[in-house]
Amino acid sequence: MNRLKTGLTLARWVAALPLAAGLLLTGAEVAHSEALTLRPGFSEGTSVSGQSGGAVASSDCGFISRQPNHTLNVAQGSIPYMRVYVESSGDTTLLIEGPDGRYCSDNYNGKNPQLTGPWPVGTYRVYVGDHQGNSSGNPYRLYFTESRQR
């Protein structure tokens, strides 16, 4: 009787193996898409973190994930000036697609990108890419500030 139970458990494990392997192989490409809502006058020091890169070669902004790393919603009025920048030990890129266009930054401050300017109300898809084409990427922190000072 003990052998039969072990056989059933082993059979279930073997049946689940392809699914588990698929999840491991595509784990780095699972959508991060952490949502963030900012309004004019938001708190200084607002930031989110993640892993850069992905398997998709963008036309001008390195390798990115299939889904955005973060989704930014600007609500209750445009933000007249906002600086968005990445800090990472890797060579990252910053690609933002929003209601007013598509913007890419690379190597603003050493290996770290930055985008600045007015941010109209709307939803923005934020990708933090890299130049390696390595889907495991590098850890990063993405900062949002209304301050012009670095």
C-alpha cells in the first residue's frame, strides 16, 4: 500500500514538471507592472524597485521586458515638472510610453538614465531596460521627484 501512494505522488510530480519548468524558464518575463499614481505635489522620495532588462530588443532603448516594469498614472492635473531617474549598478535604460509620446534615456548620469519635463494627466508604461539582453537583469530603484536638484 505504501508503494502505491509513493507511485501516485511521483506520477503527480512528473505530470507537474513541464509546468514548473515553464514557469522557471519564463519567470524573468512575468509582468512586473507595479502601478503607481502621482498627483501634483506628491511626496518627495517616491520610488519603486525592480529588475532591469528583458528578452525584447527595443528599437532604441536596449532590451526590455514584454510587459512594463511599472505603470504610472498622473492624476488630478498635470505635473508641470517631474524628474524620473534610475539608480542601478548595471547599465540601464529608461523607456516611457505615455499620452504625449515615447521617450528613451540612456547614460544620463554615468550608466543611469533620467527623463525630465512636464507630465500631462494620463497613463504611462515604464520599462527599465539594459544593454545585455539578459532577462535576469540588474536590481534598480526608480525615483520620481518634482525637484530640479539632483
